[in-house]
Amino acid sequence: MLNRSQERLVVIVAAIGMFLSTLDTGIINVALPFFRSYFHTSPNTVALTVIGYTTSLAIFIMLFGILSDQKGKLKIALWGMIIFMGASLLCGVSTQILEIIVFRIVQGIGAAALQATSASLITTLIRPQNQNKAIGTIGIMIGLGPVLGPSLGGLLLSLGSWRLIFLINIPFTLIGIICEGLLLRNVSEQLYEKKIDYQGFTLNALMISGLLIGLNQLEKNSMRNLGLMFIGAAVVIAFILYNIEKRKNDAIIDIKILKTSKTLILLIQTMLFGFASAVIFLLPPFFFENILHVSTGMTGLLVLGAPVGIAIFQKLLVI
């Protein structure tokens, strides 16, 4: 049984992990037009800094969920924090856009470990009577990260250094690593024997990467055939994955759950939420900077209007 101080450390670790992993989904969005001119490259290339991060996060999050049952959630969270910190540092000292893309992919792997463990740390280590408050804290971090990201990115760019967008993660991750070290010395977790479905993981990785890369390539007229090929390959792999996974008891993707109408509705809801988030937080920076020629600092301030509006209207609806 954890004492109050240890429970606070667990909440801090979970909150930092969820905040950073969601913050870095959007903090770079406002910098994409800047990167295009700074590195003299195309919009599709700089977009890979976002796509690479989200793709690796989506691919690895289920794997880290299984590993957290095998090895312990605190250990996986620690690995995630270290990977995330190292990748952030490497992004911050990069000199080429290709380096940033590669390190953002690594950063997404760290983010997957953080997201896979944040909520489960609360539900498995915090006493039931204290879980609601702790889960509420995580909920705030889930909303604060993507909402604050573009505005914070614009502010840091206005200070004169794009590298701060990545280096700002370092102090947060250091706090998380220290807290996890203190917990690992005194807290023992219940571990479970679980098999890793490597075949399913590989097919799922190919499907996700093929789909996202294909959609990105469709924006290039000269690469449209390649984009269609990637999407077609993703559909074929999805069909193979479905037929293989539905026969397994230890499948990385539980096909039986996906067959229920409730799960399908939840999947559609999350897709619509993702689309709405992209419209709100990804498109405005391009519009403000490229069409209206607004400075990056002012762009961050203008993008902040979306979350402020959400907060105001949420209060009005409650009243």
C-alpha cells in the first residue's frame, strides 16, 4: 500500500507523461511554416515531423501496454521518459530537417510508453478512494497538452529560438525521472505473464505507416500514384491482420471487441475528434502565417483563442 507522498509522486509521473506526450503533438504545428523557410524544404517534408511522431506513437502504444504488464508500469514509464528526453534533446540540437524527422519518430516512441502507462499507473497504484481526483488531474493534462501546444510553440518561436520548442521538455522529463527513481526503490508492482503478438504488431505497424504515409503523399501531384500504392497496401495488410488476429487469444488487436457496435461508435468518435483537432490546431498556423503573414508570436496568441473559446462556451453550457 502506497502512502500519501508516494501517491503524489505517482500522480506527478502520470501527469507529466500525459502532458508532454500530448503537448508535443501540437507544439510544433505553429513552427511548420517557419521550418519550411528555415530549412528550404517543402510543406510535405516538414509535415513529416508531425506525421512521424503520431505514427510511431500509434504503432508502439499497444506494445508498451503489454510490456507494462510484463515488466511493470513504472519501468516502462521510466523508459518512455528517458527516450522522450533524449529525443527532445537531439531534436533541439539538430541541424537538418531530416534529423528532426528521425528524432521526432523516436520521440513518438517515448510518448507511446508515457501514454500507455499514465492512466494505468493511477488505476493500479493509487488507492480507490483517491483515484477520482488523480484521474481528474490526468484528464486536465489530456486537455491542456494539445490545447497549450500551438500557443506555447508560437511564444517560444517569438523568443528567437525554435530549438526551445524541443528543449523545454528537458526539465519536465528530469522531474519525472527523479520521481520514478524514488518510486522504483520503494514500490513493487504486480507483474503478469503475457505473450507479445509480434506478427500482429508488425502487420499493424505496416498498416498504420502505410495509411498515414500514403495520405501524406497524396498531397503531392507527382507522388499521387505512390500515395495510392501505400494506401492500397495498408488496406491489404488490414485485411490480412483481421483474418490472422481473430484466431488468436493473445492478439495485439482484439478483433472480437472491434466487432461490437459500441466499440465501433467509440472509434468513429475518436476519428471525428482527431479531424476536428486537426482543423482547429493544425490549419490556423498555416493560414495566419502564410496567408495573413502574421508573426509566429502573434500566431500563437491567435491560436490560443480556440481553447479560450472552448473553456468559455463549456462554462455557458453548464450554466
